Amino acid sequence: MKPAKLALVAVVLLGAVVGAYSYYSIPREGFPGRQVINDHPLIEGALSNGKPILIYFSTMGCPTCLMQDGVMAKIRSNYNDTANIIFFKYDEGLGKVFQDWSIVKVPTIVLASSNGTVAIRHEGGYVAEDDLINELMGLG
């Protein structure tokens, strides 16, 4: 390949990489530092009562979700008066919510302050109970 063509290919590839990085690195709603996406009645209610918010996204048949489900059930029963704890398990009726929140890995756990600003987002891995409780209490 001639040097001019090689240089042109390199510039085009570099432009594509930089463009993709720029697009995907722009903070979007539902990610840390941005606002909670108010796309479901449970979220709307959580935003109106002044408590921190924990949103748990999972699916049926996900092994990591099954492990996380037990932790989340304990947190919900022990901290439901302290925080808004919302569970979304994927089904066709929740497809838009999962899409709006850019859920591509499960489980995903989103923690937000009482004013609706997302502080922490865990994607695709197990999070220990103590870690989640500390993060949730830190939002209080």
C-alpha cells in the first residue's frame, strides 16, 4: 500500500476511535454525576420523598443475579424505611426502563442521593452487602 493511502486509512481509523470514545464517554442520565431517569412510577415516587434511592436491575436465570438477590432482599427488609429501594427484574413490560437506563450487564445497582443525583453505578458483578450498606448510608 502506498504511504499516502496508508496515512489516509490511519487518519480515518483514528477519527473513528476518537469519535466513538467521545460519544461513549459523555455522561448520560442514569450514570454517576447525572440525574436519575424518571421513567417509571416507582422512581417518580422515590424522587418525591427525600430519601436516598437504590435501584436494582436483574434478570431471571442470571447466576450472579441469583446471588445478589439474597443480599438485596436483606437490604430491602432492613433499610426500606431509610431509603427508597426499587427492584426491576427484566420482562417485556420493563424493556423500555432497561433501555432508558442503558442496562447491558446484570446485575446493575444504581445508588442516588435524595435529590436524584446518581452517585454510584455497579454493573455486571456481585456487590457485598456491607459495601452496599456503607454506600447507601453515605448518601443519607
